[in-house]
Amino acid sequence: MTTSTQIDAVIFDIGNVLLTFDYTVAEQEILKHTGQGAPPSQEDLHPLRIDHETGIISREEFVKAVREAFAHDGPEDHFLDVWSRIFEVNTPMVAWAQSLHPTTPLYLLSNIGCIHHDHIVEEYDFFTTLFRDGVYSYKAGVMKPESRIFELARTQFAVDPTRTLYIDDLLDNVRSAESVGFIGHHYDPSRHDLFVERVKSLSFS
């Protein structure tokens, strides 16, 4: 980036950008309930998450499959509550977004399933007050780092990618965004100071 780079819009990833998350928090809480010694393997869980986050399987199918994998026989509401409480607000990034909100259009682009999307919108009001729109993988039927989801965001948000900052914690996603023309930033929530230093060279509308 150069000192003359003008930014007219910012697109945020959610996980490990606006919210940090830890699936093991939910897994350990479910194990307490079931008395099982260990969670299902990631080889079993990861494909279910991917299918849920791309809308291949429904909310009901996902919940049924994961509960069976954990041998969770309690109320479904208990499972959903535990499964959703894996997030913490990344306060410095939310504060930065709030500082831009009065003048710069802000958007969301996230690999996320409907369960977590519904939860965070209900739990954290800044998702509805700060952001004009969002592209979510479970609705789009495509996930990052596929370039098609960035093309979708460019069209849906009606932004010029050469004047739009995209922030993500995964380098592959940043590179994919850049391949479509966006100005990418690879973000580390533990080093927000590095992000602050880099964006000093940008001029925001």
C-alpha cells in the first residue's frame, strides 16, 4: 500500500477479526454433560462444519449429526446454547470499526453457518448497527478462499475493490481477495498494533 491509497469501504471477516472463537470451549462443555472421555475427531466434525457453512446440510441435519457424534442426549436447546458460546469480542477491532462507521461503509464476509450467524447477530448488537450488509457462506453456497465469494461480495456491496480494504485472519483468504482486486490485510488478533500501524498509510472516506 502507498500513502495515497484511498479507501471508500471496508469488508471484515468475522472469526478472529471481530470475534475470537474457540471450538474446544463448546466441546469440553458438551463432554461434561455426556461424560464422554474425548470429543469426536476433527476428521468427523470438520466435514460437517464445512457442509453446514456452505448450506449443503440444513440446520436440523447438522445438529442431529453433531449431537450423535458427541452422544449428546440432552435437550437440543442445551446443545445449541453450548455450541454457540465460543465467541469473545475482539474489542480493539470493534472499536476501530466504530470509529469508521460514521463516514465509511462497512461490510461483512464470513465463512459461517446459520447457527452461529443467528447467535452472534442476537448476542452482539454491533453487527446490526455498524455493518450495511454481509455475504455469508451458508447463504452463498460457496466458501472462502474461493474467489467466487469475493466476486459476489463486490457485486452485492457495489464496491470498487481497488478502493476497498478486506481484513481476514487467514492468508489464503487475503490472497484470494487480492486476486479479485481488493486491498487485503492479513490480521492477527494478538497483534492489533501491527494492524493499526499499517492502516495509518491509508486514507479513509
